[in-house]
Amino acid sequence: MTTPTAARLPQSIRSRFPVFERLTYLNSCSQGALSDVVRGAYDDYLSGLETTGSDWDAWVGKQEELRDLLAALLNTARGNVAVTTSASAGLSAIASALDFSGSRNRVVTTDLDFPTSAQIWHAQARRGAEIHTVRAGSSAVLDLEELAAAVDERTAIVTVPHVCYRNGAHVDLAAVIEIAHQRGARVVVDAYQSVGARPLDMQALKPDFLVGGMLKYLLSSPGAAFLYADPETTADLVPTVTGWFAARDIFAMSIEGFDPAADARRFEAGTPAVPSLFAGAAGLALMLEIGVESTAAHVAGLCTQLREGVAEIGGTVATPATAAGPMIAVRSTNAPALVAALANEGIIVSDRDGNVRVSPHCYNSAEDIDHALRVLTAQKGLLV
């Protein structure tokens, strides 16, 4: 039964997401549901093309609007935020700024990382980087003792996800950052699977870098992402992967040298995906209006409901019990078949690594979880 507390948040906003007129959408870990304001933002961009053509001042202004919104989301100064086209672009810029020719050439990653992160760091082996992967194993919980043993005086950077894309496992970011900083290493956090659904405060957390994107829990679409850089620990790093939007003055148009921005904008690159800036600003403004903290509390309740329901029907949740959302991964004997069976009943989820990923957000209700549990019950033969 839906309690008043569980119903309050989705009831107040659900009408702004038309997908719920047709489907039970539980796939925000892949793509956030489209809202009325994001659709309107794309219309605004197209209308501008019709009325003014190439309005670069307005487009750059939209990027700065998004930067301000990201700074508010992350509780940091706007100058600490770079607007990128993807998390990969941000990570590649960070990697290009590191010198692996000296004694600090080790990169410590984990097997909870998203492939783009691992692949970017492995690509640095051609530049002298030594890659060491700490494996969480079957528990899906990162062993901090093993991480501490891997991070030493040779380590340049430690890379971890906040939430694992495969199974929803959380990483204790504060502990990882403390371990790395005690040994003089920097940390980059991949927050793509949590930002917008879990609060992230850069002043409290103090990572050296954090990357994420707009298309999941920030309610936007592909083509807009971000990078946070701590000015106190990263000011000496200047990327060689760059572009004209990374310049101190993007309209100087100089071809005689490279004059990078002094702040985090130096990690930007070429022309941004302008339509995605419009969508990104609209989606993020809506998410800030809804509230990340209230969303996190609401989603934690839905994830508990789902976890308990799966246990009652004899299924197995791959997500560690310490993880409060925003994703619950359910083990399956045939995850693609189970995803298809759910889709046949109007429930949209996704799968990775033998798990069916169910990822509720601010707009989901207890009835959505009940619907998914009814179909999972009917498909018990596909559960582990």
C-alpha cells in the first residue's frame, strides 16, 4: 500500500513526464525520463535557429547558465566546473594532463568502474602509465584494505565510481579520498550513476576531480556532461587534450599559441553540443527544484520496497545491502529475456552483467515497484 510520504513526491511532479501515460519507466540509470521543460528547451533552441540563425552569444550564455546550475548542485564555485560533452571527454582531458614519465606513474582503478574509465586509463600505458585494478569480487563491495595496499608512493591517481553501473554497489568515497591523499595521490570520482539521485557536496567531500553527465538522474539528454576540479590540488595540471572553448578568451581566436583558462574551463574542448546545453540547463533546473535530498530519501524507500519484494518471491538482489539506491540489481538466469518480459508488460528496465537493473527516481511511485514485482513474480523461472 502506498503511504502518504511515498506518494507525495511523485504525485507532485509525475504529470511533467509524459512517458508515464504509457509505461512504468524504471530505467533512469540509462536515461532519465523526458520532462515537459526539456522538450521545451529543444523547441527554444530550434526557434532560435529559425529567428536569429547562429546566435553564439546566446549559446555561450546557455553554457554559462548550465555551469552556474552545476556549481549549485555540487556546492562549489562556478570556476571549479568544466562543461564537457561526456564523462569520457572529461576523463581524457584529466589523463592528458598527467605526466607518467616519472616515479608517480601508477593508476589505481577498480573492477566496479565503468568501461570508459578503465579503457581511458589503460590507453595511458602507451605514455608510461602502469595500471593496477583492485577487484571487489563476488561481494561487489570494494575492499578498502586492498585499495590501501595498492595505493603507494608510485600512485598518480586513483579512479573510483560512486555507484557501480553493473550492480548498484556504492563506494565509500570519503575513505578512498583519505587513503589516496595520505599517500600523495589524486582521486577522480565517476558520479554518473549517482549525481542527481544522491547528494554530492564538493566542499565536504573534497575529491580532486569528479565527472558526471546530464542524461540519467539529472533529467536531460546525451551531449552534456561536466567535470569538477579542486583548484587547491589540480591547478598545476593543464591538459593537452583541448580545444578553443578551453582558452582564456574563447573569442580571441589565436593560432599563435595556447592560452588556457586558469580555472576548470581549461578542461573543456571544442564546440559544445549546443542543443544539449539547452536540455541540460532545463533538466538540471527542474532537478534542483524537485530537490536531490528529498529524491534520495524517496528513492531509498522504493529500493527497500523492491529489495524486500524480490526476497519474498525467492529472488536474489546483487546490490549490497549497504547501498540505498538509486539502483537495485536483480540476478537473473537470462537477464535480456527478463528485461524483454518486463517490457511486454510496459515496464522499462535494463540489464548488465547478468543483472536486471531497476532504477527508480523522483517521479516513480510505490505502485510502479508493485507493478514490477508482480511481473517478476510471474517470471520467477528467470530469477536466480
